[in-house]
Amino acid sequence: MSMGNQIINVRFNSSTGSSMTKALRSSLPSEVLTVHGTHRYFTDVINATCSMVSTLAEGEDEVFLIEATYPDGFNSRWHCHDRGQVSFVQNGGMTITGETYSLVVPAGHAVWIPPGHMHSATGGGEVTVLSTYADACHLPPLPDRACVLHVSDLFEPLLKKLITRQVTRSRDEIFDAMVVLLYEELRTSRPLNAVAPMPQDKRLRRVCEAILKDPTIGTGKEQLAEIGNMSCRTMTRLFRSELGLTYSDWVQLTLAFSAIGRLSRGESVSKVASSLGYGSPSAFSAMFRRRFGICPSELTPRKAAAAR
């Protein structure tokens, strides 16, 4: 199968046979219990992934999974999917940007993107993701906006096992039980407050996008005003009117987001704290817990891998 100039390795089963399995002690809708997604794709080009997802969504499979590894600094085009997307980040980190928000997805966490939701993705470090695309009937009630999900230790091995059984065409009672478990895992996950508002004003959006790419640039207020082709006074006023935050508050928020990415890529808590101007790692950790609800050490690769 060829997407543009990229050759994609595809393995699939077009069988549409079905068998309904009853799940004991479950009040879930019956259609959740049997799923026929049997695709597994490997690609290092995220725009090719977007094309494949669009093609697969036109098929009969209610659920399909994609495994992908992307290079450092990848950047997707603006796009949306017809189905709900849940992507688990195994390593590295991603920034998902929508029309009114930007959020950071660290390793060991998942991101939920509702169907029809326009967004783009940018990578920090080499990123490996396990993504599930599903019709609404196979998903629990989730927020109507994109969000980062703090999932349990079971989530990653569950996705891996689902992919394996799809590839080997093992659609049996165990497979159905895992689908039910995936539903329950998503239902009991909790959002991680790692979202920053994004402006509609094109001038201010250029400024915010520049800060997201390099948070340290936020110290040069005059330089940023030039990027937005406006005065510092106008830029300051737009931050308040468009985002409800002061310029300094928004910069501090993006610096905290950059800490998420750096921690998930292996930098120590003490190094990140020092570079952000905190007098001690404990002061940085206290800020991090207040803002995101978890300890920064939970995002270091060693701790995250041990937990998984």
C-alpha cells in the first residue's frame, strides 16, 4: 500500500465474521463486547498515518489500532478524524495543538481527541505511540474536548495485547474481554491538567506558537511583539482579552509544560528545576503537584517504565 512517496507495511484481515460474547457482571452496551478491528500499521511519517486513518474509517471495522514511531521534531498538518482517537505515548512526548488550546502529552500518558476535532501534533524526542480509533459506541463518555489522560499501569500492555491478537486474527472470548477492559480503563482514567488556552487573534497566535516552540523566548517581550507585528502594549492587552491571563502567567504556564516534556525525555528533576529558576527541587515539585496533580518524578522514564 502506497501513500504518496511512502511505502507502508500493512497487515490486515478483511473477514467480517462475528460472534457475540456475553460478559458477566457487565452493564456495558452489547455492541461493545465484540469488535472486528484487525489492522496494524507501522509508519514513521505522521501525515501518512493521517491518510491511513481516513481510509480505514471508511471501512467496516468499528475499532482499529496503529503502532507508530516518529522522529524527533515531527510536525503533522492540521487534520481531524471521523472517529474518537486515544493515543498512548510510550516514549518521548507530544504537543497537541487545537484551535483554542495546546496540551502536552508526556510518556506514560494517553491523549483523547474527539471525532471531528481539528488539531496538529508536534514531537519532542523520538516518539512511539499506540493509537486506537473507535466509534462512539465503543468508548465511555469522555470530554468533548481534547485532554491528556492519566491511565493505569495496565493500559499500555492492554493495547499491545489487543494489537497482537488483531494481527494474529484471534477474535475470541479473550479478545472481547480485553475490549471491555479497555472501555473500563478509559472510563476510570483521570484527566491531567496540562492544557494552555490558545488565542484566535492571528498576531497573538504567532506569538504563542513561538513561545511553545521555545519557552525561553518568553523573556524577550519586545522580540515577541515584533513576531506578532504589534506593540508590547497591544500584545499585553491581547493576552488579557483573548486568554484571560497576563503575559507573564501564560509564559510561566508554557515553561511548566516544557518541564513535562523534558522530564519525560529523561532530564532530572533538579536540572529542570534549576533551569526554570527554582531555588530547590522541592519548590519546583510543589508547583508541579499543584498545577498537574502528580509528582514530577512520576514522569521520568525510569519511574514511568517501572510503573508500567
